[in-house]
Amino acid sequence: MKVCRLKIKNFRGVKNAVLDFNSQNLLVGKNNVGKSTICEALDLALGPDRLNRINAIDEYDFYNSRYLNEEGENPKIEIDAYLIDMSDELKSIFGSHLSFWHLEENRLLGIGEIDHVDEDIIDECLHLKFVGSYNEEEDEFDANTFYVDTVGSDESDELDVVRKSSKRMIGFLYLRALRTGRRALSLERGSLLDILLKVGELRPKFWEDTRAKLMNLSPPLEDDIGSLRTVLNGIEERIGQYISLPNEGNSTSLNVSQLTREHLRQTLSFFMKGTSGQSHVPFQRLGTGTLSTLVFAMLSAIAELKKENVIFAMEEPEISIPPHTQRRIVNYLFASTNQSFITSHSPYIIERFEAENINILARNENGDLTNTRISDSDFIKPKTYRNRIRHSIAEAILGNAVIIGEGLCELEVLSAASDILENDCDNYPLDLSGITIFDAGGDGQLIKFGKFFASLGLKTYAFFDYLDRTPEQKVELNETFCHYKEIEYKGIEKLLVNEINPDIQWEFLISLKEMGDLPNHVDIEPDNRPQTNAEICDIVFKILKGNKGEQMAVRLLSSCQRTELPNSIVEFLNKIYELHPKPDDVEPFDFNIEPESGSQN
């Protein structure tokens, strides 16, 4: 079973959304765009335990916190989940509530299309709807998930509530970022350990066995309470002055808990040791990375017990976890779940996903949430994505803008120059502005990648060599890029030797000589400088041109001060800094200043 479509209305920061999904789904986008909202929406619609909370929803779960309408019907949170690809067992369980889904057109079949149900492009579909609303009469929030029998149903028909046991058959598991990690390994209702006991059908026996062991400790806890026994005896004597107590034995005793299921859920704690020389400690005291991995291990154990169906949602698995473990987690989800939803800001995770499974989320000022897949773009082929630029794209799509350099040397030169400009003056760093420098791999790829990144909602800039271009090509450049720089030279190496002072270039050659990095065909003597600057520039040009990939251009630039950098590069980067200015400075706290009367700050 998997979710093929999710519709969201009036939930948190999302006013409206219609999102289609594949089997594996990576959700990426800027902070607060709605990644977690999608996972929470899935949990409300599909999670078996979410609605058992005392407050499954509250005021802030409604869009703009508007849950009350004094002039008409109160707003409702509505979340529609459409599930397909069901096993025969699930079809028999949900049979009376099934509709039919057109796999190619991504829609439910309507009345009059019953003749198409046996076609290969039609699959049975379970449509569930979560509805949340404010109940004025009871002054509380109502929350339920219902079956929606779409074909032939009447809107006035009362919908059937989805039972918790039926939801559990769907197999939805949700691991939030560390917000639930501290609770996940407790035995509270809905925790991972509790779910594991239930899935393994161990809960009744576990609680009875635990209660029996604690009630009959050997030796009893009474044997070792020392002076506390004296205190309890004194309490018994004083109570006995007012009420009659049994004469045999002690009327008071000491136990580790109230020995009820609910109290044991609160008091029993999971202990673990991290190294061979360490004693066991409560799991809350473990390192963050160990805790995250431990929580995931519990979820994988649940998934293995529910092999027939697992839909897994996981927020930011990269938190405090090294790259190799991040990759292992993703690989496990691919291999062991029917469907997964992962939110992430990590290139190590993003690069594991195929282009068609990466959902780039965007939300406009009206609260409309949309998802764009990388594969939706017509500008790069899947093979190009997989073989050459996968990691580079993973970094770029997490940002706000991309500078596309014609080749690797342009990428290296722009990066080195920006480091110098950001250290020596008040320019806001490109990485903090969310700007990635990208290697297009040649002039012929500039337009293609510019259009690709623009289609993902990123601002695009470009830096490239001079080339004779047709008027149509120049128009296309202007339409594709927010700003670009076409240098007047045919090659970045020509720019460097023409715009960097020859004295700096000579010092560069001497440093290569001293470090033994001069190419074999080049021979200079530090005390015998060539008679003309042109000779120096010619030597440097040949080294730059003949040793690409060895970062010779970066080493040359690193010899420059800010005022000595090539003007063409500085001019281009200054325009980027102008378009992405430094945020206003925040003044330090001054507790001696009294706030103005009526100030909201």
C-alpha cells in the first residue's frame, strides 16, 4: 500500500495543497516551507495512535490559527489521502470502501467509468479523509479520520469512522526529528517500545509478568530500606491512634511503583551502555547521534514485524549522524518499506534519490503548497543527473541561487575570489546567502542548466568566456539568467594573466619553484626575472592551461590582496553581493534600556 496523492486544506501554514507521490519521496525546501506539515498531515490521516491523544489538534493546527468563524460555519482542517497498490489481504479488509484510481491520469474514476476497472492502468483505491474542527458546544476540538466512498456517494451521507485497528493495518510509522526521540523509547502509549510490544502481540503478557515480578521481589524491597522502616513504623503508630490497623506484620510497605499498567508506563525506563567500560545509563543520557540511531533501530524492528506493509515518514535522519550512517538509513528504507517520506537538508541523503523522487516544495504568500520534481524539468536527462551532477545539484537545490560557471576552472576561480572578497570587506558570504557555484561543464551547457535551476525556483547567474553569439542566443541568455558576465577573453586563463599584476605572477612562479611544483618543461631562476612582463604572463598562461585540475589558478589568486584581484571577476561578484546584501546587524542586548510604553518588542 502507498499514498499516491495527498490533499491538505487549512492545516498549519498550508491553505491548500494537492501533492502526488511515488514509492520513495524526498521532501526538500526552505525552512518552514511545509516539509514537516506533510508528515504531520499523513500522521493525522493514517497514524493509528495520533488521534488517541487528549488534544490531537489545537488552535495552532488551523491555518493562521483561524478555527472560529462568528459569521458562519467554523473552518475545518481537511486532509485527504488516496492509497493504492494494496495487498489482497488489505483489499478484503477495506473492500466495501474501495474506489478506483486511474494510474496514468492520476484521478479517481467517476460515475459511468465502471467498464474501465479491469484495465491495467486502473487500481483499487482507498480514500481516507481526516477532518478537524472546533466544537463550540463542548468547547473542544474534534478530530477523526473517515472513509470516503467516492463513486455514487451522496455528500449528505454520514461517513464511517476509520477504526484504530484498521489504521494499524495501513502500517504508517512516523519518526519526527529529535522532538520525539526522548519519548520514543519510553513505554508511554504510542511510543516505539509500546508499538513494538503491540505489533509483536506481547503487551498483555508483558504487563502481567512485570507486575508479578515487582510485587514478589526476592529479596523484597522491604529488606533493605533501613531507617526508612523506622519512619514507616512511626507512621503506622500514629495512624493507629485514629483507625484500626491489622495486628499481624507491617501495615505499610514500599514498592517501586503503584504497580498499575499506566504508572509502570511512566516509571519503567530503557537503559543502555555506549562502551564496554561504561555502566548502563538511562537512554536520555546517551549522545544525540546514538539516540537517533537507536530510535531508527526500533523503527526498523517494527517494520520487520510488519513486513506485509510499511509506510515510513522520517524527518531529518542526518541529525548528529555521520554520512555513512545516513546512507545506510536511506538504503534500508528503500529496501524494507512499501513507501517512504523523508525530509532532509543533507546532500548525502539527497544524492541517494533518483530525480523523479525528489520533491522540491514551494509555498506562496496565499498558503498554496506545491511540489516540483527534478525529473519534471525538460532541461537535463536522467543519465546526466545520475552520472555527473548528482551531488552538485543536491547542494544547489537547498539554496536560493546558483552561479553557473562555464567550467571547473571558473568554479574554482570564483570560489577563491569570493573567499578573499568576503574576508577583506563587508560582503555577505555567498554560502550564507544560499548561493552555490556550479560547474556547467562547457559553454554549450550554460543555457540548459540555467533553465533547469530556474525551473526549480532558484535565481540563476552565469560567468563564462567570450564567444561569437547570434542575436537569438543573446536574447536567450537574457531570458535565462538574472545576471551574467561574459568576459572579453577566450578562456579564464587569459583573463587571469591579463588582469593580475605581472609582479604577483612572478612571485607565484617563484613559490612554485620553491615548493617543487613547477612543471618539468618550465625552468626559471628567482634571481633572473624575464626581461618583459609579457614573457612572465606567457609562462603563467601555459602553466594554467596545461595543468587544469591542479588548482593552479586558485594558487595564483591566493597570492592577491582584495585590490589586486582581476577586475572582471570583482565586478561580477560585487553585483551578486549587491543582489544578496548582508542582513542588518542586530544590536547586542542592553538591559539598561527601558522598553517604550506600549512596545511589542
